[in-house]
Amino acid sequence: MRVIDTLEIRRGLTRWTVVVAGLAERRGSAEVAAGLYDETPESVAAREQRALERRLARPLGADHVDDWVPQRLVTATGPNPLPR
């Protein structure tokens, strides 16, 4: 790896494109390492766009479950113990 090399980093669904701004002689802290690269403006914009799309794709109330049934009731009566 050399200064000005461009790297694409993937972690799960998240991607970063960074340019190497410097190299360290030895391993240091995460804060020092973060100072050794610069994320490209296109990468920042793409990550923000994907985050916005994920937020908008979630249906309203998706994090709320209103038909919760205790597991012991499901086990005792079958998969659908409550009438709808």
C-alpha cells in the first residue's frame, strides 16, 4: 500500500472508498489510523443516500410488535392461539 492509493472497504452492507493520506511506521490507535486516510466525497454521499433509503424503506411502526404472544402460550396451544 502506498500514499494516494484508493481502497474500497466493505463491512456488511456499508462501503467506504478512501484515499490513503499517510502511512504509520508502527501500529497505533484507531484515532491515529483514521487520520491516515480520507474518505472520498462520492463515498460519503453514497453512504448517506443508502442510509436514507434504508430509513425510508422501513414501514411505519416496523419496530413495534402489537400482536406479541408469550412463548409458553404458543407452545401450549399451537402457532396461532389468539383469534384475529
